[in-house]
Amino acid sequence: MKYYIGIDLGGTNVRALLVDANGETYSEVKESTEKEQGPDYVYTKIVRMIRTLDYDACGGFENVRGIGIGVPGPVDTVKGVMIMASNLPGFEGYPIVEKLKAEFQKPVFLDNDANVAGLAEALLGAGKGYPTVYFITVSTGIGGAFIVDGKLVSGGRGHAGEIGNIIVKPGGYKQGALNAGAAEGECSGTAITRKGQAIFGDAVKHAGNVFDLAAKGNEDAIAIAEESINELSTLLANIAHTVDPHCFVLGGGVMKSRDYFWDTLNRQFNEKIHVGMRNHIPLLLKKLDDCGAIGAAMLPMSQLGDE
């Protein structure tokens, strides 16, 4: 059995796992990120956490094949640095991969957190057994990952899968640096919440409240839900026409309300793609409860070509 270390580096917490090729966890360490202390401090914390893991199961650290790191935001996978780090100030361009390689003398790989979550789902979860998998998370934002034969497609600068910036409503809402009418600004959990609060005020705390009101027959909530699902189905159709995946795997907080919209999403998606594609690309729900650090651990397995 081969073993890997996965690091899930977020703005709030950082986790380190010792994982085998089947995704089974043997040791775990979790701490607060303390990002306000700066990248050098966080890096030192990660080094300590890696050293703290219990390596008895794999016969010692020397038997670990590699280290993978999942981080929020776009990543230059060639240089091994974050391109944007709004949730981790100071990490833009920080050479975390280079430093960890020098520290541990192991292969180290870095990628976006949605990408590593998608990799875990493709290798171990709902997408297991499919040659190509497109993973999408619809939550605070919208992220995606395309996995081909067990490997992530990162693109020329690591931006492959940044589908939240695809326009689904020309001239629509502009969120931050994204395009006006981009998917993340129109049909993410944050977007649905924003639309709901504009009508219902504090009665809407999250996107699920909007779907709950729609299920009870509230016409305003139904209108928001219908618009959002129409936009999400457009996003799926755009991706399908670009890469024709064997399946989509959908995750994220918005999927908790799937009982309301799942059938509609499937129907609209199939109506918007070519006839020859219809009913050949299943929409699957993600299976793994915690695919962040596990997915990060799958990065070295994938990149090193391990079986």
C-alpha cells in the first residue's frame, strides 16, 4: 500500500492527514490557521503538523510517497504558488511548494481546493469508474474541476475549472472582479441569498431559506429559484458542450435543497444540449463528506502516476 499526506489549507483552519491510496485516513492533525500571523508563521505550523502525524501505519515517514496541498483560489500549478489569496493574505506567490520540498525531500503538489475535492470524488467518490468527471461545487461561490483518467486538467496557468466567471446572464449582477452576469454572482449560494434578502430581508439567512419558501408556494421565492436553476443548467450545458464529460458530480451547500430543484435541473440541462448528448451525461451527487484534505492527498498519487 502507498501512503500520502494531504494538507487542507483554509482561511480558518488547516488540516493534515496521512492517507492511503484508497482514501483511508490513519492520522489527522487540525489547527487554526492564524492567517493574520503571516505566511511564514502558517508555513512553520504546517511543517510541525506534518511532523506530528503518526506514521506507524506506513512504517515511518520515509514510506510516504508525496504531499498534496489544497488552497482557496487560483493556483499556478507549474510554479506551485497561489495566484490570488484573498482568504490567505500574503500567500500570493509564496513558495510553499518549494519550501516543503526542501524541508521534507518529497514530491509536493499544490492546487485549488475545488480541484482537489473534485479529484477525490473522481477517484474515490461518485465519479469513480468514469473516464472523465466534471466536479462542480455550488456553495458560497461556484468552483469546478475537470478530471481525465484520474488526473486534474489545470490548464496553462492553473485557471481551468474557474467556471464561476462564466457568463450565464449577460448584463447581470457584477460581483467583485468577476464578469457581470457570471455564474458565481447569479446562482451561487451567496447570490441566491442576496436575491432573497432583497425581498424577504432578515427572514433569509442562506439559500436554503429561499428554496424552503418556494416549496411553500411563495411566488417571489419561486421566481428566484427558477431563475437560479435556469442559470445553473445553462452553466452545465456550456461546460458539457466544451468537454463532453462522462458525468457531472455536484456538491456544495446549495445541493442540500436538491429535493426542490433536482428534477428541473436535469430536465433543463438535457433540453439545452445537443440531441446526441441528451441523457448520456448523468448528474450525480457527491458522495464524500470530507474531500478537502483527502483530495489533497490524492494529488501526489495522481501526479506521480501511482496505481
